[in-house]
Amino acid sequence: MISKMTVPSVLAPDHKADHYSKSKPDIDIGSIFRLYGDAYIEKNSAKLTLQHRKVIRALSLCRTGELGSCEYECQSCHLYHMTMASCGNRHCPQCQGHKMKEWVQRQEAKRLPIEYFLMTFTIPSELRQLFMRLQGDAYRLMLKVSSEVIKEMMGRDKNLGVDLTGFTSLLHTWGQQLQFHPHVHVLLAGGGLDKFGVWKAFPKGFGLQVHKASALWRGKLLAGLEALVGRAQLPRNIFSKEFVVHCQSAGSGVNTIKYLSRYVFRVAIDNRRIISCKDGQVKFWYKDREKGDISRVLTLSADEFIRRFLLHVLPSGFVKVRHYGFLHPNSTQDLTMLRVKILKFAEALADLIPDDINDGLPPLPMKPPQCRCCGCDMVLVTVRRFAPFNKTG
């Protein structure tokens, strides 16, 4: 059973929802699961998968002390401080901060001195129920087909005519209100290598012809779905629906990498967006995209909040971020020499270009925790760790 805790009361929200995102939350995902997780499992036992149960249990125990603890001693005032162990589950919004920073650092080291493009591959709402049922198979198909569309479009002579390009794809399944909305984001390098190994860049203002890419995306995705479940299982008139592919310049790619990192290591909702949880109701703020990103407050029953959150739990072992072309981990393309080709730099001077990719990145500096009383560094004294479940999720 999940141990419950007392949650402090929270003032009722006013119309300025942004106020709540700037202060430390009084409630978090773990607290909601501790309060209502047992009841939700009991009501929906037949519908929940093992993966759902593991996520509920992990987030419920995160930083409660039941998974262990670490004890630190201040080097100045010699006071002792205790921190509770995290669950480490990839769906937990409290456990992924350091991983996000490391991922951003690795992706920035791979950037080339070119223009990047952010692409988004979406599906019609009529397919969402089918994708919800297929889960991993549908997600893998989306990533596979979107990569094929990019490669085919980039390889056409009327477009750029390149044999090798590089891009990173990321599966994203939620909207601001936690609704199920699967789509794929792609950070695409604005160029590639032709069959002679010559770098060809996008002309200024150039982008993939999205109407042609959209038609290709629809045809390939529906063909893949038909092979998975048969034409009879597809929604009626789905072949006449619009499958939107969006493409826009991302400049150097720096800001887009940071933007995408939030989806790599966070799931559905950040704790800072949660306003309150009491009397079986959860309130959180969201941005209304249709009204110019106006902040609004949404109230859901605890059961509905948990149901929506669990929609975005990924199948065990599923990889939602994938690299293609010269960004693939097994690519033989040397990124330093690729920079030489892009800059039209003399190969004899290639050693002057930092080779962060081949030599490996230094780890991010780990700043020791600070004492709450005097602000001095603390040292680790003891570690107690318990592992009642597979933490990876």
C-alpha cells in the first residue's frame, strides 16, 4: 500500500495563474499519488499495466525516506543535514534535472556552424484512440516514418540532393492540459553531404516543402498502420484528413536544444504548474495556445488528473529520443572534419578546431550541497539506499 501524508491547505487561485509558477509549490506529483494513488489503483485495477503501477509506486515513494537517505555534515558549523533518496524513475519530474543539463551539454557540443530547422510531425485527432491502444508500436512507427520523410525529401535533387544529413527526433505525447497528443519534434541540420562528400547547405530562406512532406508523411504513416492493424481498423475517411508537417528556422539551434530538453526529461507536467490538491480536486495552470499563450487555471478530479498523467507513461525500454545520419552514435562521419568542410577550412589546420565529440565531454562540475545555516560546503557522511522496485521505469 502507498503511505499517505498530510497535505497543507493552499489558497484558492486567482486569475493570474503565472503567480503560481514563480513560487515553490506546496504540492507535487508525488503528493497527489500518495493521497489518491491507492484509491485509483483499486478502481482501475483491470485497466492498469505493470508499468503504470510501477510509476505510481515510484513517484509516491520519491523523497519520502522509504527509498533511503543521505546524511551530510557541514564543514564549518558541523551540523548534520538529511536528504531523502529520489526514485530515479524517468517519469518523475523531481529526478531528471541533472540529466537534462548533461544532455543539453552533449547536444550543444555536436552543433555545427550552420542554420538549423525545427520540424513537427502531427497526426489527426481521429487517430489518437488507435495510437493510445498501440502505444509502443505506434510510437516507433512515427519515429521511423518521420525519419524516412526527411531523408527522402533531403535526397531529392529538386530539394537539396544530399545522401547524408543529421537530425535528432523526439517523441512528445502531451498537451498543456495533459491530453493525449502524440507528435514528433525534429531538430534538423540545414544541409548535408552529397555523394561526392561535398557539404551542401540550405540556401538562405530555404526549407523543406511542407505540403509535399505532409503528403509523404500521411502516405507512409497510413501504410505502416495498415500493415500493423489492417485497413478495417483505421478510422473512416482518414485518408482524406490533413497530416500536418511544420518547419521553421531554429537559428543556431541553441535555444531549440534547451526547449527540447524539457520534453526529454519531463513528463506531462512540471511540479511548478500545480497550484493545489484538496477535496479530491487538482488545480494547475496551463497556457492556452489558441488564445496567444494566455495562462489559465484548470481544475480536474484527482482520478482524472492521474488518468491523464498515466496516458504519457512510456512502454518499458522505449527510447523516445533518436539520432540519425551523421549524429547517429555509430556514424563513421567525423564531426570535426565535417566542420572543416562547412567552413571551407584548410584540412592542415583541422587540429585547431576543438574535438569535443571524439575526446568526450568533461563531466559537469558537481557543486557540493550548501549548509542551510551558514552556507558553507557540506560533505557526505552516510548513505542508506533501499530499492523495492526497478527505478528506471
